[in-house]
Amino acid sequence: MSDLLKSIDARTRLAGTNKLEILLFSLGTDARTGRRETFGINVFKVREVMRTPPITAAPEMPPSVQGMVSLRGALVPVVDLARYAGVATDTPRSIMIVTEYAGHTQGFLVEGVDTILRLDWSQMRVPPAMLLAEMGGLVTAVTELPDGRLVMMMDVEKVLSETTGYDDEIVYRNIKPIGNSGLTVFFADDSAVARKQIRRTLEAMGVKYVSTINGREAWEELEKMADYAQASGQAVTELISLLLTDIEMPEMDGYILTKKVKSDPRFAGVPVIMHSSLSGMSNQQLGKSVGVDEYVPKFEPQRLSETLARRLRHELPAVGQLT
């Protein structure tokens, strides 16, 4: 199965081109609908694909977590994606996709994997509201294959959030208000889970915000704000204190959004922070190459609040971080 996956170097060359590669997989035929849907996951988040090894069950785990496996000495939780997604199927999940993102490694049980598809983020569409409601926000983007099949990009960040319980209330109680109500953060993220985390962080800091669900929508709103600032004789920085962007987003990714912002003189003085579960050093360097000022991994609200506070106060970045 590992021959499906290309080298990291080959994949990182896609960054900054608004392109991505997704691994297609299926969860089995749903007994309620009789359909066998196709899902996708960004190849950047896939470490390997393998036959499902013996799984050790453990007490008091969420219903969709089957247990854990030992991979090269590390204990990895295993999630049955069909059960998590509410797909009623008896099909054996004999394949495990080992994923690595947001500093966590986990295995996803699936019926089978298909192929790796290379496409442009502009081909990925925001799913209709009906699908969002039906899947509980689990699908972040949809694209159509030449054979007419629809591929649904799964929000694996949501899976991580709900199977690990990272979103602990005490984390937000420890975030300190910044003490300046005149600041506004503009953020873009396609994951409902990530948007909720960002909102809670900013609310705890006492900072106003504007949010969008992808890079294209963010750029359109930013242009409107820049036009308004110009017409009213203001600097854009009076309306936007900072831009926080995800990398993976349908229609336009965070790299292209950052390029557009950094190449437009109207946004001079607006720092851009990349906030992503793609936490590898290569992604940070690619962010730096398109002008990102700093990088913060997802699922670390305390660290996010500290980085935002420092940038909003115009303090110097910490040693070793993007400048």
C-alpha cells in the first residue's frame, strides 16, 4: 500500500500552486442508502497505508475508537471511520490509513483505498448546507471525478477533536485578555471545529474578529475592506489588525491567500499568521516563502493566544519562529 504515497519532497512542491493531492478511500456500502461513497484526505496528512494490524481494545474510549495498535514502538489510537461517520455497513475495514497531523498520529480504519488524485483547490467546492447538516460538519469540501463520482473531503481535524477531547474548557480559562478592544483579527478556516477554537480563543482575549470559510471568500472580503478603507481615507490596519489563515481550504488555499495579501500594498503592515494542522517544518518554510510572518500549530489555544497577543502588541517574534 505504501507505493501509493509519493515522497514528501514531491508533495511539498505543490504548495503555493493552489494544488493538492488527496488519497481516495471508501468506508463500505451504507445499508440504509445502498450507496458506496468516496471520501478523500490530503496526502500531506497520510504517513502510510497498511493492512489493519491486531487492535488492542481499551476501556472508556469513545464509541468510534476501536482501540490502539503498536507501530514501531509507539501506541497509536485507531478510529473506525465508518462508525464515526454513521455509515451503517458490515463491510470489513481491512485497511488502516495512518495519519499524522496537529502533532498527533492516529489510524483510520477504512474499507479500501483507491488512488491518489491531483487537483486544484479551485476544483474543491464548499459543500451545500444540506450535506453539512447531514454529515454534522464532517465534510469540508466536495469535488467531482471525471466518472461522475463525488469525492467528499473529510474534516479529520474534527475527528481528532472529538476522539481525543482536546477542547478542554480549562484551556480557555487560562487565556488572558489583551486589554485593547480596538483590535480586529480576520481569520479563514474551512473546519468548523477550528473556527470554534479560534473564536473561543479570541473571545477569551477580548479581541473582535471577522471570519470566513475559505481563502477565496477571505480575499473577496479583504478586498472590500481595503476598498472601504481607501474610500474613507483610512489605513487598512485601522480595520484589520492581523490575518490568521489555515493552509487547506477549498477554492483557494492559505498559501495563495497569503501571496495575494503580501503582494498588495494596501495590506502593508498587516501581519499574516498561518494556523494549520500541517505542522511539519517543510510547511513552515513554504509559508515563509510566500510571506507568512509566523506559524502556529492547531489545537494549541494557549500558544495561539500568546502568539496573537505578541503580534497584536507589535512585539518581536520569539527566537526560532518565522519573521
